Amino acid sequence: LAASIEAARRGGVVRASSVDSVIVDTTVMPKAIAHPTDSRLLDKGRQHLVKVAQEHGLQLRQNYNRVAPRLAAQIGRYAHARQFKRMRKALRTLRTRVGRVHREVARQLHTLPEAAKAKVQDLLQRTGRILTQRTKDKNKLYALHAPEVECISKGKARTPYEFGVKVSIATTLKEGLVVGMRSMPGNPYDGHTLAETLEQVGILTGTDKPPATAIVDKGYRGVQIEGVRILMSGQKRGITRTLEAMIKRRSAIEPAIGHMKMDGRLARNPLKGALGDALHAVMCGAGHDLRLILAALRLFCARFGLPMQAVIAALIAAHGDRRPVCG
């Protein structure tokens, strides 16, 4: 990301002073997981436990390979038909079946070698979380293979909940170049992420100090950072015409986020773990910068090519077309 910022600076896409004023916002980077329903999570945990038992020669009295998938499918049908009493009854039955498999594997854990015991114990712990978690619980498990996934509510009508990690983004005020992008695990309050984001901007741009001005939305209420002027959308006190224009420019970060999600794969993170979240966020920011640089190069080539075409056409009209005819 620092290399793409330096390339944009050398190519004239941004000025050296552009990093003094940045727009900061947050979004959700969804993880590549299936929608986490109770029935799907329970059956997935059972499948992994049965597979581990077969690999290590553990004897299970029943594995429910036929009963559990039918119950999971029936739960989905009951939910679709809004027959919630029947759905809850089938869900209790499925939870009982999965609990039996979980207890049988746990009873035979001591027979496994030390190399395999840690892996199986981790699987048992995750499946146990799925068995015991309820609707109103906090820190729930939403994917068996990705325990770092969080449920984040953004208040959107089309997607009330998104499952992934929060990402903080900083772009230059005028050009929209991404100068800071990092994952924020734990779903923190937006205002608590601003200091870390501005610190990253100073490191990546080589100034070793945060920008002088940060323009944010109302989700950053109450935050104050020493040496940084924070302009918030809707702010009225002490606002001049220049500052008002800067605040109106804040919404320019929204289409940049949309392009990163649609064109830069920010809408679906396939990398594993919290480290995968951090890497994918940074690479999406670098990809957006490269697309801006390529767009500037195309515009430069178009401006250079059109006059050249006019000169060539004038020469051909004046002296005739003397190109050799093939064939």
C-alpha cells in the first residue's frame, strides 16, 4: 500500500500536500462463510466430529448421517412456512443428536495421541460453543472454521446484519486515493478507531505524523485527537465556506468503498484468520490505488494521442497517402 501511494505521488496522481486532509470512514468486510443458521452450524459440527472419529478409529454408537441432514432440511422448511413451534421442536431434536456425538468423542479423547489431541480438543470446544449458544448471547460462533467472524449491524434495509470484520478506510480529500486501510477486529466504536487509522496514514505516507485535518461522519461523535482538526458532517459552529465545502466532500469516500467492494473483492474475504482479514483489507486498498493510477495513465495517453492523430491526418491530407499497398 505504501508503494502504491508513492507511485501515485511520482506519477502526479496526487500532490504531496494532499495527505494533509483525509476522509475517514468504516465499512464491513464480509467473510466467505455461509449464512449462519443454528441447524447448519449444528450439522456442520456433527459432520466434522464424525470425520475426526473415523480418521482416528474412535467407535461411535451412532453418527446420525441420515437423520441429522433430514432434520436440518426440515428446520429450514418449517422456518420458511413460519411454523416456529415445529421448527423449535426439530431444532431441539437435532441439538440432542449432535450433543450425543460430541459427548462420545469427548469420552474417548484420552485414547488419542498427543499430536491429534489438541486438534480434536479445539473442534470439541467450538462444537460445544455451538451447542450452548442462544439467540441473545454475545460472542457467538458464526462459522466453525472461522471463529474470528463477527456479526455487525449497519442498519441497512437490504442487509441488516453482515458477518465479517470492521475495516477503517482513509482517502485523500481531493483525489480519493486510499492512504490508510486496516481491519478492526472486535467491532469497536468508530470513534475509537480514528487515532489508529490516522497513525497508519502517517506511517504509509512517510510523514511520520497524522494528517492535519480529518473529515468524518456522525459515527465519530465525541472523539478528539491532539494536533488534528476533526470536521464532522452536520457541524455548524465555526464553519467557514471553505470548511463547509470540505465537509460536503466527505461523501466522496462512499463510491470509493463501493468500487472496492464490487471491483476490488472487498465484499468477500476468502483468507483465513485475523491475519487474513488484515492482509485482504490492505491489498484491496492497494488495488484501488492501482486502478486510479491506471485511469490517470489512460487519460494522459488519450490527451497525447488525439493531437498526434490530428497531426498525422493533416500530413496525410497534405502529401497524400504514400504507404505501400500489400498484395
